[in-house]
Amino acid sequence: MNRSILFDSPFLLGFEHTRSLIERAAKAAAESYPPYNVEDRGDGGLRITLAVAGFSPDQLEVTIEDRQLVVAGRRDGAAARPEDAFLHRGIAARGFVRSFVLADGMEVEGAVLEHGLLHIDLARPEPEKRVVRVPIRHGG
């Protein structure tokens, strides 16, 4: 993978993690199946909706791996039987893995499958505000 010139500056120290997040987001953006929407629910909440027609809840998996939301669909082979003779097959019958990079503090509230759409609700709770006093030592 190409290194980003933006983060190769000697003035940006410790941004390796940010570079990694940007590279993961770029890779995820290149994926095209299944189609999805991202909605703003207000108050920092988001809803991701994926079109997963033909998948049952036991064929879908939603996980969080290192600040990355991963949605996977696995076909068990029963969807395309050899005795079926399709004149046209436009509905995808393949598995998929779709990932989304989550910002710090984003939490998955839940997921529901209805009418062939998988809805995943996310929230960003307000971080508690705190003030830390840094002691000043007398030098010398």
C-alpha cells in the first residue's frame, strides 16, 4: 500500500495510527457490495443500512475489531441449488465483508434485520468533561 506523503512530514510525529485509519477507510470505500446508506439520526447518532436481501440473521455477523465495524454475510450454498435453472440471475448470491472505520467514542447500539435491510444503529455519547490540574514544580 502506498504511504501517504501527508503523514511523512517530520513535524507530524506519532500519527502512524491516523495514517493506518485513513488507509483502512480508503480500502473500505473501494468495496461496492452490498449497497448501503448512512443516515444522521441527530444527537450524534448514525444508522447504517445495508441491502442484504436473501440473508437470514444466522448468515450475518456484525463485529467490532480495533475500531472497525465489520459486517459479514456468509452463504451456506442452499441459495443456489444445481437443479435451479435461471433465465436471468440479477440477485447476488455471494458472501461479503463490508467494513466501516469508527471514530473514537462511537458505540454500536444494536442491529436489526427487516425486509431485507440490515440496520445498525451507532451512537456517540458525550464524553464526560474533566479538568486535570497539572502541578508546576519549582526548578533548581
